[in-house]
Amino acid sequence: YEVISYAWGNVMSEENIICNDKVLRITSSLAVALRRTRLLDRPRVLWADDICINQKGESEKAQQVPLMAAIYSQAEQVLCWLGEGDE
């Protein structure tokens, strides 16, 4: 798997995506990052905190956040998305 690290941007701006046949609501900044890093010729397995950790579940975040160092260090690659460029 790969990890995607991204600038959160406006957390109030959200979009729906389909992941494993389920509709997920994620931040617009992550949605843009996923579209820009998508591979057209093959699947890509990405770990993103906004999808993999329930951001509204405080107890889940408390359990999962300490695992992030291991998640990042064991990833095949870490992608960093800073957002769309300015002209």
C-alpha cells in the first residue's frame, strides 16, 4: 500500500466518492488529491486518514492516530499532496 499525505484545506468543503462500492464523504482537498494521483493503467491501494479513520469518532481516533507512524513507515511509498498550484 501507499500512504497519501495531503493539506486538509477547508474541512467544511466535502465531496462524495465511491470506494469499494460504498459512498464516502471526504474533504474536497482529499478528493482532488485522489483524482490527481489516480493511476489510469492499474489499481492503486492508498491509505488516507480521512477514509481509514473515522474522523468523527473520538475513541477511534485516539486508537488509530498512535498507529500512524507505523502505517507511514511500512508503506511502500508516501505521496505528499500540497494542493493545486497557483499561476
